[in-house]
Amino acid sequence: MSEQTVTGPAADDEAATKAHLAKVGKPEGPRNNRLLTLLAWVVGLLFVAPVLWMVLTSFHSETDAASNPPHWFAPLSLEGYKSFFGAGPWPPLLNSLTASVVSTVLVLLLAFPAAYALSIRPVKKWTDVMFFFLSTKMLPIVAGLLPIYLFAQQFRLLDTIWLLIILYTSMNLPIAIWMLQSFLAEVPAEMLEAAQVDGAGLIRTLRSIIAPVVMPGLASAALICFIFSWNELLLARVLTGTVAGTAPVFLTGFVTSQGLFLAQVCAASLVVSLPVLAAGFAAQDKLVQGLSMGAVK
């Protein structure tokens, strides 16, 4: 029997399928998938290895931690943690927590309506406004440190937690506005029109309609601002002393010019990093969803 010839739209679809397969080639086999998986594991271990080394070193004595080559199976010890908690870390940790949380809340309260005005109700030359916000991050902090110090000295704000809150708020506000603007641009206009028909005002629209929709974006912006505030060292080191010193400033006190301090520094670094790690782990779903929400158009 002769082979039946396919004509019409079916023939065109078959030809298009063959052309597509010839263009993209054969699908990746199991071997390629295994290689990619192995590469991903290697890259992941390269990032995790320093953290694991810090954790292991924090449970060693100072002598074993400073040995070269390192003693992998040295006896475990809590000497570093005893030194850290014996130095009184709670006031600096509380200062960092207060400055980070309060500044993050203020950033969200200011950035949310600003991003709304730049995305849903855009003003003239809003792109220039966005570039201005972003350009403020291009100025090195060291360049503005002396004017900030003189200002704080004039108004008697040195070594106060309120100075750090003001500085952290102004430092993170441009980033939050930039992030939230891309999130709010994805809000459907039909929702806002329906809210206006129902007679909802601006505050109610922001609180009850827009905020639940962009909650992943708010969570990701809040987490990033919290991390930046918690890890900030230069401003806190120069502008604070014994009263408003933060956790990073307290951490640098373990580095001395004499003696061994590696185990103490690793233990202190691990404890200081725990709040950020806990916040990131708790909000990881909303963080990934929020970052992808602002990126996909």
C-alpha cells in the first residue's frame, strides 16, 4: 500500500513541528540534568562553606581555632559563647533591634504612598523622580559623614538611638520606593476603579485594597530594609558611643591587637546573624514571590 500523503492545515502543523525540533535539537538527557544538578550543589557548597566553617570554629577553643593547619576534629567548647554573653551583649542587640524595626516601619509608611503616586497616579517626569531617589544611593556615606556628625553635635543627637532611626530611614527610603513602585505598577486598574465607584477614599484604598495585593512586595522591601539597617556599621561606629551602640559595633570590640579572638568573633558573629537569618527564613516565601512579582512584566 502506498503511504498516505497529509495535506492541508495538518501538513503545515507537522512541518512546523519538525522545523522546531530541528532548530532546538534533542531535549536534554538525564546526563545533562545530572551535571547541572552537580554544578548547582558545588556552587551552593561554595556559598555555605564559610558559614559552616564559622559555626564549627565558634565551638572550638581559641587555641584550636587559631591553629594552622586547622584541627577539624578538635574538642568542642562553649568558651566563645561564654565570652560573648559574659560581655553583656543585650543593650547593643536591643539598640540594633529598635533602630532596625522602627526605621523599617517608618520607611514603609513613607515609601508606600510615594510609590503609589509614582506608579498608579504618576506625576510629571516621574522617571526623573525615580532616578533622583536612586542617585542618592550613589553618594558614599563617608562623603556625608562629617556634615552628619556636625549636625548631630549641634542638635545634641550624638549617641542616641533616634539619630540612627533617622539615618536608617533616609538611607533605606530610596530603595523601598524603587522596589514598591515596580510592585504597585502590577496592580490592575479595574480594582482601583471599583474602589472609587464604591466610594473608598485614598487611605482606605491603600489599606484595604492595594496593601493586600502587594503584601509580598511590602514583605520583601521590609526584609531588605531590616537587613541593611541591622548590618550597618560605619554610621553607628562614628555617631554612637556607650549608650546607643549597635550589635555590629559591639562585634568589632572582640577584635584586639593582642591575644587570640577568632573563636569569640565567630561565636559573636553567629549570634548577631541569627535575627536576620530568622527573619529571612520566616519570610522566604513572600520574599521570593515579592521579588519575582516586581520583575515579571
